[in-house]
Amino acid sequence: MLLIRGLYEVAIPVRRLQRAETFYRDVLALAVGMVVLQEHDSEFPRYHFAFTVDESDLERAATVLRECGVPTRGPISHDWIPGTSLYFEDLDGHELELFASST
């Protein structure tokens, strides 16, 4: 069995690099190196990325995102997994999720 202990980086295709960097750095507070943004001129598929947060931070995250003009869905409690999610999209249409485990 592999003992994976975390996530080093995620590569995300984007249309406009500077705009995407501002969103991921200033709105989501993700460090360069954790997220690698790759500018593409052509079409690319939309992806889903989930980030772990503390349950106590979900409501605050929803407020911050909405104040930044980012529409959100949730928080939503799941029946199939013990946790709660807040969903939103980045500027290129990728679905992002903040997930708080309740275990």
C-alpha cells in the first residue's frame, strides 16, 4: 500500500494566467507551488478539485467568496460521505469544492 500523505501540486488549465493567479492567490489564498496554472489558448476540459477545510470555516468561506463576487452552492451535508461541502467555480469554469469532514 502506498502511504500518500498529502498533495504536492495540482495543474489547472486556464485561459488568462494573470487573472487566474489573482483568483487562486487572493481569493482562495493558495500558495504558488500548490497550484500550477497553465495558460491555454484552445479549449480544455473542465475539472473538479476539492480542498479540505475545517467545518468551522465553511460558513466564513461562503461569506468571503460571495463578497468577492463568487456564487456558491451550499454548504451541503452529504448522505453518502460524512462531511459538508461548499461548491463554486473558478473563472474558467472548473468546479471547486471546499470539503469539511465530520469524522
